[in-house]
Amino acid sequence: MDFASLGLAPRLLQGLSDAGLKDPSPIQAAAIPPALQGRDLMGLAETGSGKTLAFGLPLLHKLLSRGQRPAPKTVRALILAPTRELARQIHDALLPFTRLSHLPIGLVTGGVGFTPQIERLARGLAVLVATPGRLIDLMDRGSVDLSRTEALVLDEADQMLDMGFIHALRRIAPALPRDRQTLLFSATMPALMAELAGSYLRDPVRVEVNPPGKAVGRIDQKLHFTATAAKPDVLIELLSDRRGERALVFGRTKHGADRLMKRLEGAGLSAAAIHGNKSQGQRDRAVGAFKAGEIDVLVATDVAARGLDIPGVALVVNYEMPNVPETYVHRIGRTARAGAEGEAVALVAPDEMGYLKDVEKAMGSRIPVASGAPWTPVAPAPRGGARPQGRPQAQPRRHAAQPPKRGGKPAHRGQGR
């Protein structure tokens, strides 16, 4: 099967040819036909599988048949994404096709001024890509009219649930026509997804090209059990062995990301950090430098877990385990993009064993251990003493604060959290 056999408009086929794309990915082949028929759809596929074109191409095909410009302030197709980075990625992926088709497309996210976005909306848009918060701000200002919107796409809908965007969706949905097409795409299937689908989709077609919550098969996953205080040294050793390769490092907190970046720079590694406290300009510059190979390491909070599509990311490091198990799959999905191979490493401290067990349960598989021994709970110290947080299973006499030896080298010493 190739794209031509799917019945897409000639101008879209030309755009695909210009991009060197001939054959659809599995999610594209499964989703495009029912979407072209106007069916509501739930698409489940791993990150990096081509979901953007799976919903973007049928939307643009239908809009091309309209033959007239949208009215001022109106939007014919609305695509919602949970993060600025993902919204920009979607916009940039669709932009070449909209230029060929003379369909106006716009992007509205936080972190930048309102005026350019309001001026763009004033002329009317065929496609609007937006984050929910900024869209609501523009709705409150009377700058956008969704009453004529024909299609709604919720991309990475599971992350919208994780980030509490369900309340924003409840604000946006009443402004849309009831008679619309709705497409929902996700890489995982948490329990609340069924409720979301039931609220926004009508008799949807479900297309699934991999079991929800499974990691990409081309990713070589590894675990390193180490004390919290030893993590920076373990990470520096890992990254130093792979200088010149792109590595994406995930932590849980904004301040922790900045501290870690400075620690890496102090060790002679080229690094930058992105998180919610950074301005949009700072985030764009850091990502641009990472893409261009000007820096080797990008330290990020989960603001970037789904919004980055950077070819050639060889290594993803879970410096801190995520407290939502599905997030692990999205983090490591930043490598092995578009058929490539990649590696994902997790550094697990004693107090993160619960998170690790949740991740392995969600994926339905165990992650191979590269170094150290798994931590197990120990009894609390008597009469108000400090409670040890764990000790390696294979070495019951070792104190939890001292990690097991790695690769025959002396273990780093330090206190656990």
C-alpha cells in the first residue's frame, strides 16, 4: 500500500513526494481511510509512529474540498495538544502541506504575546493548532469563533488527562458544533481514556497498531540501581562514554533540571535545560541547539516528554523515575524515532522502587538490569530512629546508602534521599 492508494488529494500526494514519503506507516494506513469517511476515531500507536500525518492528511483533504476561505475569526479544524513543544511540532509538520494547498494554518500557545495570534485568527484559519490554556484565553477575549469548526483532534489525549486538561476540554467543547468529526490519538490507554472517548466521540472506529503502554521494540532498555546521591556521577560516566551523541535526560523538577545541567557542564559536557520556568524563547533556543548538534545533552522535565521530535537522539536517561507509569513510555519514545534504534537507561534509587514496579506492570514486562541489585524495603528503625529506605536484594548486608559496584569499578558513596 502507498499513499496514492488511499485516495488523498493530488496536492497532498505532491507534498508527501517532496518530503520523500511514499508508503504510509501502520497507524497512517489504518487511520486515514476511516478518517476520510468522516468517522470519529480513536488511534493508539507508539510515539514516533507518524500520528500527526495520520490525522493531518485526512483533515487537509476534506478542507481542500471546501473551496472557500474561512470567515474571520473562525476555525475549520482544531487540533489540541498538551504542550507547546508538541503543538509547534504538529504545526511545523503540517505547514508544508497547507502551503501547497493554500490553506491558512495558525499556532497559538502560551509563552508568547497575544497580539500576533489575535491578528492571525482575525483573518480566519483552516487549521488551528493550540494548547488548551491559551485557546481558552483567546476565547475569553472574543478572538476566536469555534461555532463553525468541523473537526476536532485531541493529540496525546492521555497526557491531557495526566496534566489536568480535562477541565479545559469541558470549557472548549461547548463552543464547538455537536455535528463534528472528532479524532483522538494516544500512545497509552489509561482508565480515564474510555470516559474521555465516551464524552467526545460518537461510534468511533478504534485503530491500534501496538498494545497501549508498550515501549517501542527497537529501544534497548536498561536499569542501573544506585543511591540518590550517586546519580550525578553515574550519569556523568554514562554520558562521558558517549560524547558526540545526542542524549535526552529526564528529571521531575524544574530546579533539579537546572542543577543537573550545571553539574554536567562542570564535568565538561555540553548541556542545556528546558522546563516550565523557561520562557518560550529560551526553550526554543535550547531545543534548536540540541537539534543542530551544538550541545550533546538536553535536560528536561516532562514538559518535553511528548513534544520533541528530534532525529538522532541515541540515548534517553530517566535520571528520576516518573510518578505516572505511562510517562515512562513517552519519555523513552524520544529515541528510536521513525524506525531508528535507540537506548533508554533508568537510574533507580531506593525510594523509586515503587515507581519502577508501576512502570513494569503498565508495560507488562521487566526491564533488564545493567548494574546494581534491586532495592527491597527493610523494617523501620526502632523507637524513632532513621528509617532505611532499602537495600539491594542480592547483597542484604550492604547499607542502602551505598550503591552496588558497577562494572567492576568502585561504587560511588552517598546518602539516599
